Amino acid sequence: MRWPWQRATSGDQLVISWSGKTFAFVRARQRADGLHELLKFGVERQGADSLEDFVRRLQALGLKGLAAQAMLRPGQYQVLQIDAPAVPPEELRSAARYQIREMIETHLDDVTLDVMRVGDGQQKGAGHLFVVAATNAVVREVRDLCDAMPWPLPVVDIQETAQRNLQCALAALDGHADRATAALVLIDGQQAVLTISARDELFYTRRFDLPEGFLTHSWGQGDNASAAADQAFTPVDEYVPDYSVGGVSYGNDYSGARAGVGNATDGAGDDGPAQRLLVEVQRSLDVWDRSWSSMPLQCLRVFAGERSAELSRWLATQLGQTVLPMEVNALFPGFESGSAQDQAQCLPLLGVLMRTVGRKL
């Protein structure tokens, strides 16, 4: 199958995700000025419905028969980083498949994978590859829903590349297309995704698990609920590139949260979930600074639903970085009309609308 490097042809575009019996979608139309006007978006949960009943519900939304583009949610696949094997481009996938055989929990025969180069290819040395690996069962589940609608499904995307598209478009809008920017997208009850991109390419990505209810906590209270949430807030180690700079690796130190990061004045100390988030983000930015010192970050953009502005202000104070809420309304007219809950689930899907034609590995 194909991963995310091909744009749909014309007319209305439908982007969907299907994970944990939760369906999210955006239907959009590209205007003459290049912006994508959102015609409809939302979230539907299957609940106790059979697949047949659920499909009838989706068809009642007017989505039947459209050409769909799917995005997998972070919990549906792995992103791994490996040294780029010294093989011709047409052999990269098979070489990567062999190289990751000890890095995945599923047998290689049960995995669909694709590869993309880390960065823009201007770095010296052999370079690295991102390897995207999803089980065949996950891919089949998405395809089964699309077949039932029916939706032709030529391409499957992932959140990291969709997120890259969004942050690069926002950087270009601000006149900083050549600068490195970071994006942190938090969706409650799911893995938070951090990406660093420049010049329309993905250079770095990391994930951490969010405890259920993290975005509704009273950050900085240090109460028992916060302490319990902190126990559930863990980095997802396998997604952190093991960068080595000058013979020293900065990518895989997950020992407990260190004290004294930034100006930490929220009152929670190292026990609160917000403080834990701060530490993990700071570590990732440290990795970037040491590994890509020639490309300082222009800013970090944050999406946390209704609390995006609040979290941005707090992180800016603690990190000493320019931190902005990820505002996408200027790129997607109509997105502002949706509920906060639907916006939170659908924002990552917007980046799939911005794929470019013929992206090289």
C-alpha cells in the first residue's frame, strides 16, 4: 500500500481516521486561493452498533461514495528511526524491514511499512530513515470500513507527517518557511505528538502518553489527582531518535524528571503532570539544540484544544522559548465553527489535506 505522499485529484476531499471504534472526519474543498474550506467535520462513535448499522449512520451524514484519505492515529503504528542502509532507493523498504525485525513486537510478515528520510537530505553522512510500521490488522480494519461505505482509499497518512504539513504551512504564513519550528499536539486520552520540521520536511519526532483527563486538570495544584495522573504520564521511548553528537548520545535518557527545568513556578514541583510534560518537552528541545545547532528553533506551536493559549503561555514562561497556540483558522475557513471537542479530534486530519505531489523518500 502507499503511505502519505500523493495528493488527491480534485473536488471535495474527505479525510478520516478510524481507531478504537471512534470515527473522525473532515470534508473540505480547495478554493482558488489555495485555502481548504471545511464543509463538514465531526466525530462519530460506534458504541454498541454493528458495523452495518454504523455504516448506515455514516452514510446519513452525506459521506457515501467520496474518495477518502485516511490518517492513522499514533496508537495504530510505530515510528522508528534507523541508519539509512547503503542500498539503492528501490531497495530501501526491504532493507529497512530486515533492520527493524528486532525493534517491533509483531512478526514482520504481519506488518505493513514504509520509509522516509530524516530531514531534507542536506546533512552530511549516510543519514537516517524514519520507518513507519503498522500491523496488517490495523490497515485492514481501516480498509474494511472504507470498502463498506464505499470509499476508494489510495493513500494512508500518519499524524507525524500531517502535523509536519500544518506547522510548515503556518511557518510559511508567518514568513519563516526556511526556519525550524516545533509543534506539540495534545489530544486528551491519547499520545501527545511532538514534531520538529523545517523546509517542508520532518527532522525529529517524539511521543508521550497522556493520562486520561490531563487537559481538564487544574495544573499546578499538586493534589492527589495530579499525582495519580503523573504516574500515567510516560514517554514512549521507541519513538525517540538516538541522536549522537560528538560521540555522545542525547536521545534515550528517561531517568526521572530532573528538578530546576526552566523557571518552574507553577507550584506543582516535579509531582504534577504539567511539570512532567515540561520536563519531557525540555529534554526533546535539548536533543534538538545539541543535534541540529545550525538550525535553531523559530518557535514552538501548541495545540491543546480550548487550553492551547493557556498551555502556550505557561510553556513560554518555563522554557524561555517563543511558544504560540496552533491557530489554523486562517488556513481552513470554517474550522472555527465546530465544537471544541470536534476540533480537538479533527485538527490533525487537516494536515492530510495539504499533502504535496511526488514527495521523495
